Amino acid sequence: MIKLENLLKEVEQEKLEEAGAKDIFTAVALMVSSLFSPDAAGQSKADKPAIAQAVKQADSSGMVQRISDTSIQINVGKFFGSGKYKLKDKDLIKQLDAAIAAFMVQHPDADFDIEVISSESKVPNYDGEAGVDFSKLTSDQKKKYKLDDGELSILRADEVESVLSALENVVEKKGLVKGNINISRTDLGVQGPEWDGTSKDAEKYTKNQFVKVNVTAHNKTKKTPTDYAAYGNEGEIYHKQFKYSKEAVAVAFYDTRTTKDPKDPGYVNPSYQEVLLKTVKRNTPLVGTKNEKGVYTATYLIPWKVWNSTVDPSHELTDDDLEVFQDYKVN
């Protein structure tokens, strides 16, 4: 953890930098730092009263729905006016970020999935950011500002994702949570009944006009040997070049229910996407089987994309490779 005073100094410096995206970053940094206070050693720690207040404010705003202890949903759609797709109210941005940051602080060791889900109805949409009074335009004049079907849903999701990316940047840069943060999006596009030309605010239309943010914490738990039953008993030995010799440093095991080759397209099945890696004690003879006693020092479950982008065909691992894998340690 970094010292809170250092975080605040960095924030003050960032205030002096250029406007635009930096404005969002600075606002988010200030908000996140407000959830921490220095302990006796000068290190930042979670400020429980501040967190409780942030949660209370988010809950009272009505935008946060608590699905479970490890999942919340935030309704962002109400932030946007008709045809609008820019988040300009910094108080609302702070509410959104505070709700997520407070949730993260409650699960400091977890990995987080943040999904932006957007949709729009079949009511025609016009560019509300154009600064035009559409009530004063003729039908032909309005056509110039008409948004394509599904475009408003995408633009709103783009805006929310940019705010969430700023939050992710701050949280990861400052080391305020230990887990990984994955931001994804689902654009549902145009949904619901056909536009009948009457009330655009009818419930049959408004129920399909939304932007929601789902945040899920995946708390890490210790694994047992039965959790690795799907992986083959015989693994591939990987080496590391030390000063005077090349030694075995780890053994990789693959899910035998699909393929032993992680580069086979079949391996991308989400149910079997991890490589089981076990690091080895130095100068220890080994056969390379999964349950050898007195051989392994740690266990990692590594997503296939991370594995494929890190290892090379030489079966050699570097210190940098092993550093990447630290995020996926399970035992």
C-alpha cells in the first residue's frame, strides 16, 4: 500500500495537468483517496466510517441494487437525458465511482468483473448533445441529427466505460485492491415493441432504455487436490536460466477433458480456460507428475490468454514471466 499523503500529493500534481480525461482521473483519485486514512505507520488503510458513508449515499440515491454479498448492480441510465450520452455531472460520476470503490474495499483480496450492459428502445433518437431545440425544427431538419438504430446505446456505454476505466486506472495504480479488474460490455442494441408514434415515455419503451453496471467480486479461496482433478497427471517441465545452469522451475498441467495443447482452439472453452502451473523447489529431482510430494512450492491457475502471451516454445520461464503469474496464485 502507498502512503495516503503520497497519493494526495500525486492528485494535487495531476490537477495541474491538462483537462479532459485527466479531469476524470483526478476526480476519481480524490474520491478513492477519501476512503482511506493513514495508520500509525503512515500506511493507508480502509477508513470504515468513510466507506460506510459512501455506501449509504449510493444506496439512498436508489441507483445501487445489492444482488448479493459479492454482487451489485448500478443503474446508470437515469444519468442521461433524452438523446444524451455524455456524463457531465461530476457529482453523479462520483456517486458511481464511490459505489464501486466502496464495494471493492469491502473485498480487498478479490478479483472483479465489471460489465456495462446497455440497451435502447425503438423510439427514434436524436443527438441530444448537439445543443439544438428539436421542438423548433421541422421533420426534415431533425433528420440531420437522427442517430442510427442502436447508436445511442453504444455511445452511452462508451461514456460509462471511460469513467470505469479511469477508476480502474486509479485503483490499480495506487494498489488499493490486490485482485484483478476486468471491464467488459454487452450492447443489447434496439429492443422492444415497434414505435407507434405516440408517447415515447410509455413503460413499454422506457423498460428497454437503460445502462446498467454489474460488479461482481470473485473472492479467492484455497484450492484442494480435488479441484485439479480435470488436469492431466503428467505435465510439461519448464526451465529457468540461472547464473551457471538451467534448472527446472515449474511444471504445467493441462485439462485432459479438452486437449493437452493450450494453443488448440478447443481450449478456449470458458469452462477449461486455465493452465495449472506448479513451481518447483530448486535442485529437487522430479518426475513431473501432479501430486509429487516435497517438490512443489506454489500453485497457479493461469488463463489461457495470459499463458499464451507469456510463455514461448522453448519451455523457458524468466523472472518477468513468473512475476506475471503472481496474480494467479491460488496456493
